[in-house]
Amino acid sequence: MVACCLAVAACSSGPKKPQAKPGVTGTTAVQVTLKRIGSADLVSPAQGVRPLDDRTTKAVMASVQGLFDATVLDPLTNGQAGSIDRVMTDDAVRQAATADRAAMYDEDLPRVTRVDAPKAFVQLTGLAGDNDAPALVVAKFAWDVTGDGGTVHIVRSGELSLIPVLGTWLIGAYNVANSRVVNGTTTTSTAVKK
């Protein structure tokens, strides 16, 4: 089970808006750290399978964590989504924030003060390019989040495809399935960005 703790923070709503500065009163955020499971491998036509380097692994995990925080935790605890501008490519941001919003953001749900995440897992597989360096990383994820002892229950899973852009790793494509249970009522949604 992933331990959660309360911290004071604030986030902006929607994409393309800067995040508010920490310390704003009246908002709370719950911190859940995603866990990487399995080995992070790099598949290379030249060298077969070897471990994905630490720098790439950390950068990819930071982007996936940013997506989780902005689309799951911020809406649940602050009532507003955070920014995904720094973790997704521009075209992925546009699609996630508009056509795929229902699947990508856990919005319009009862706000919670406590979050349990018994499942907050990410598995990474990298693919090497012509120069034998990582050119694409696929992050398979499974998230199971419960707010305030079961008032809200969110199960989201899928794959994120990340590419290197100017020294960082951004989510450029996704395939997501999301299920939400609020007071006994279940809604499901899916989203695909190729």
C-alpha cells in the first residue's frame, strides 16, 4: 500500500496556465509517489536487451508522476486539474484537455482530504534508435486510488508513449481506460492518442 501524506499546495486549472505558488490557503494536496515495478529495459537492435539508463528512467518517471498529480490528485483534492504542459507534447495536451478530457482528468468528483493508493505502479520499456540511445519509452501503468475511505474510487490503466524533446521526456501518445465509482455509481471512459 502506498502511504499518503497531506501537504499544503495549490495548482492551476486546465492546461496552458501557470501553477499557483505553494502556500495558498484553502487548498490541500495529497502526495502519492508512483512506484516503478519490474526492470526498466532498453530494447536495441544492435545490443539486444539491457537496462534503461538511470537518467532516462528518472526523467520518464517524473513526467508520468506529473501526469498523475495533475489529472488525478489535483482534481480530487483541490477541485481543479493541474497543468500537463510540461509532461506532454503540445498536440497531446490539446487532445487530452479537450476530446479526451473525460478519460484523462478525474474532475467533477467529490473533493477528498485523504487518498489511499494501493496500486500506483509504472513499468518501463525503452526502444533504442539508430544511434543505440533511447528513442521511445513505453510506460505501462495501473493506478487504483480511493478517496476518503471509499467515497471515490478510481481505477486507471493503460500505456503512455514518451519521446525525448529538448532534453526531457514528454508523453506524445496514450491509451487509457478509466473507471470511477462515486457513491455506488460507476462511470467508465477511454482515450487513445496515437
